[in-house]
Amino acid sequence: MSSKLLGYLMRGSVIAVAVCGLFLCAFVIPAWGGTVTRENPEYSGWFWPWLIFAWLVAIPCFAILIHIWKVAGAVEREAVFTMQTAKWVKSGAVLLLADAVLLFVGNVVLFMLSMNLIGVVFLSIMIDILAVTLALFAAVLSRYLTKAALLQEESEGTL
């Protein structure tokens, strides 16, 4: 596959994920929360705290998509091995790690306020493990992109 095609596919994927994320945040989560609170009136006070929490957790995810969009542009231009690309990947890793911390802390706080179920806390821990793993992979990629960028700069200087 050509670099241009890979870049276009990455950008298409970012658009698809962004549209799905917006649909999830704007329609699915509020509708699901409304259904839960209608069927379980004892949870009616949980609706707004949980909806706001879900939206807060989504914000870093959309910020990560912006970094992926930039990396896709670098792929299209065949300019992946640059310090700037490494910086974008590292920023994505930091955002993902921060989002995992936010998800964990938010679930624990809601649990302590008696607004969460232990099963949801355990599910969030599994999601956190996945997010931390992906953040670690992105951090490793950023490190090696930095090394590759330095090597490329050295080789261009010797030509």
C-alpha cells in the first residue's frame, strides 16, 4: 500500500471513530441512562453525574483523534520519522494514560458516593488495563520514532 493510501485510510478511520463517538456521547449514553433511570427509579439521581462523567472521559479520546489525524498527515507526506510525529504520538500516550486515570478515579469516587455498582468498577478496571497497555505501546512507539528521527537527521547531515 502506498503512503498516501495509508494516510487516507487512517483519516477515514479517525472520521469514523469520531462520528461513532459523537453518536455514542450525544444519543446512546443519554438514552441508555434514561432507560436505566426509568426502569430503576432508585438510580434517578445518578443520571446527570454519570452523563457528565461519561462526557469528561470522552474529551481526551477526541483529543487523541486529533493527534492521530496529524500523524496520518505525516504518513501521507512520508514524513513519519520526525521529532514532531514522535511528539504527537507521545502526547497521545499521555492523554490516553490520563484518561485511564480519570476513568478509574471517577468510578471509585462514584462508588464511594454510592452511585456506582461494583461490577461497573471491575469493568472499568479492565478497560483501564487496556488503555494503559495501549498508552505504553504508544510511548514505546514515540521513543523509537524519536530515535529514528535522530538517525535520519544524522544521515541527512552526512550526505
